[in-house]
Amino acid sequence: MFARRQILRTAAAAIVAAPAVARAQKFPSGRVTLVVPFPAGAATDIGARVYAEALSAMWGQPVVVDNKGGGNGIPAAEAVARSKPDGLTIFATSAMTQIVNPAIYDKLPYDPIESFEAITRLGTSPFVLLVDAKSPINTAGELTAKLKAEPGKHNYGAGALPARVASELYKMAAGVEAVYVGYKSNPQAIPDVQSGLLTFMMIDTINAKLAIERGALKGLLVTDTTRYPPLPDVPTAAEAGLPEVLLTTWTGLYVPRGTPREIVEKINADVRAVAAKPDVLARLEAMGSGPRLMSPDEFAAFTRAEKERWGRIIHRANIKVE
């Protein structure tokens, strides 16, 4: 009798699991949209397009990138959060929408944790502390000394909010003051560093590399525990004497809350599979950062931890929406 009951329970479990397995096996059943909350050409967009092309080939379905730029990514995040939870709408986003926005806005039309299912982190990118290439300042220590010797006389610039957060972290760690000047994008601040209007800036590694290679700026430190391979001469924060200046922005994938777990896990597994392909890996590494993938549970925990960490920096620096 016991054996018979056990067989019946096993059969019942198999019947319950069958629809879930079928959903995962036939996913995706149509066009998949990767919603990117930034304009075409942004770092997040470039990476999303690499994955979109590779996943489209794997799935035999079109995977298109939909750029919904503007509003600090809020309209895009809201649109994804309200989408049908079937895995066909994927949010390819960054720390901006999931980490920075919740710290600077009192109210959002989405919740970075509760509105989404985490799929995986894609990549990470530290920031680079930069000054004019012709400046006599050659180290972070020399920059700190100059700012301390001339309080109230220096400005720094940032376009993207994460770059401003990184700059404020440097200021707090170094114990210096500098006035923030806002720009529409990080690259727009570079000419003003060259002209002397800005004394320094923090910028993402991709744009920092471009600025250094063309002789516009020079790097004083990278906000990571290891040197950035495309800029091997730029010291780490610890090597520059400021070990507290550790901050990396990142990109990742989310789907609307309620998306079946088996679909979340399939997307995660397929992203891992395409990221391991030599041609895809080469393209990602050419961007300056290879894959930094996580399981759904790891990425969900990472998102929560990053939200707390960035929030502390933003609130301590009193960064507000302008």
C-alpha cells in the first residue's frame, strides 16, 4: 500500500511539473525584446546588442533591442515592470535604474526589487579618476594635495549620476571639497577638464580609455581592486593610497515579476552558453570587461546589497535630483 501511495504521489508531482517543463522547452515562442533604458551607442546598449545577436541565433527567434532613453531610465523600467511576465520582454539595464534611482527619488513607478525577477549580472565596469593630460598633477595624491591647499577653488564634472557618485566617494575618502558641475553626458565634460574649468572628473572605463588614448586626459586611479586591463598603467585605488574608493557600475538582465522560474533559469542558462562562445567572448572583452555572470539568486542578492551600498554613499553625499 505504501509503495502504491508513493507511486501516486510521484505521478502527481510529474503532472504538476509537466506544464512548467513544457513552457521552458518551447521558450521563446516569438520575438523577444531587450529594453535598454539608454540611447543607442551607450555602453549598456552596445553590450545588449552583442547578447541580442547571439541569443537570436540560438533561439531561432528575433531578439530586438528597444532603446527607451530619457528620464534616468524611469519610463523604460516602468514599461518593463508592467509588461506581460512571459519572458519575451527583458530589461537590459544598469545600476542607474536599479540602484541610483531609488536613492535619489522619493517615489518611483516601479520597485527595483519587487517589480522584477533577476536573471543575471552581465558585466561590471569601474570608474577612472582623470585630469587634463597636460596637468602637472600625475597622481591621486598630488590631486588631493592641490584640492586641500586650495579649498573652494575647484570644480569637477559628471554627466551620468553613477559617475557623480564615484566622484563624491573620492571626495569623501580623500577629505577634499570640489563643486559639482552637471553635464548631459560624461564625454561632454572632457573639454572643460582640458580647458581648466574642471579640475578632475570620474568617468566610465570605456570613455576613459578613449580620452586617454587620444591624449585628452590622463588617469590617476581606477576604482577597483585590480588594474583595468586596457589601461594597465593606471593604478588601483589601493595603489593610489585611497583603498576606500572602490565602486563599479554594472549591467544586468531582469524580467517582470511573476515570470515563471523555469523561464528565468532558461534565459540565465542560455546567456551563459552564448557568453562562452569564442566570438561572443572576444567581442565582450574588446569592450573592456568580459562576462561577470551570476545565477538568478546570486544576482537578486547582489542587487539588494548594491542598493544598500550605493544608497549610503548617495545619502551621505546628499545627492539630489536636479
